[in-house]
Amino acid sequence: MTASATSLETKQRPWWLSLIGGIAAFIVGAVLLWSPVKAKVDAWMMLISILGIYWVITGILELVGMFQDHTAWGWKLFMGLISIIAGGYILMYPVASAIAIPRIFVLVLGIWGLLQGVIMLVMAFKGAGWAAGILGGLGIIFGLVLIGNYSAPGMGLALIWLAAVTGVVGGVIMIIQAFRSR
């Protein structure tokens, strides 16, 4: 029996999981946006601790998965160990991690923007059109600005603010989608 991609049923995520995720995202975003400074610091430290725990658990699961599925075992071993080390570091040094993670993320986002811009520019020259060229140029500029200024004071704080706005808006959208899918 053969099945095409369109004939396979995809299991839909339960609506209440989206609702819980949306409420959690909204609360975290709201705390990071509108709460007093002490609550913002506590919320940020909680998010950093959750990230550390997540990376440790993900690393352990990656190592366990390596023994169940032997394909690309070297990559799974590497990623599992890196996840455990990074998560352990975050849990051992939460304050240093809370300061460093936004800046590191700005650098990674800059590198991603630069690479994405180059890819879009190459696609534009291969016939994707002028819109891809403009997006590629903007991506390169965006990436270079972030890479050049990632260590500037405030770049990490701006990212926290952006995460807060994303949490509030994304949480509202997830809540609406949860009730629509119900």
C-alpha cells in the first residue's frame, strides 16, 4: 500500500496545549514589559534557569537517542555533550549567563542575517528577481550592524524588550488560535 503526502493524516495538536502555551507566553512577555524592575530581573533569571534545564535534558535525550538510532551518532554525541555542558554552565553561573546570553544571541542573529542576505542576493542574481536582491541587501546591512554593535551596551536589553513584545503578541495570537481550533 502506498500513500501520498496529501493522503496521510497529520495529527493536530490539542487546542488546550496552544492555549496553555499562549497564556504562558503572554504572562512572561507581560512581566518582562510592564512589571517593576525586580520582577523583570526575577522573570529573566527564571527564563535563564529554564533554558539551562532544557539544554541539560535535551542533551541527555540526545545521548539516549544516539543508542537507539545509530545514524549520525557522532553528531548526536557532539550535540548532546554541548547541550549538557551549556545547560550545566547556565545552571552553575546563572547571573553571568543572564548577562551574556542576550549579547551572544545578538551576535548569532547578526551572523544569520548576514548569511541570509548573501543567500538572497545570490538568488536574486540567479533569477529570483529584484525583491530578493533588495531583501538580500537589507539582510547584509542588518547582519553587519548587529555584528558590529553586538557588544554595545543596550543591544542585549533591546533583545529582551523584543522578546517581551513577541511574548505578548505571540501569546495573544496563540490564545486566539487555540479557541479557533477548538
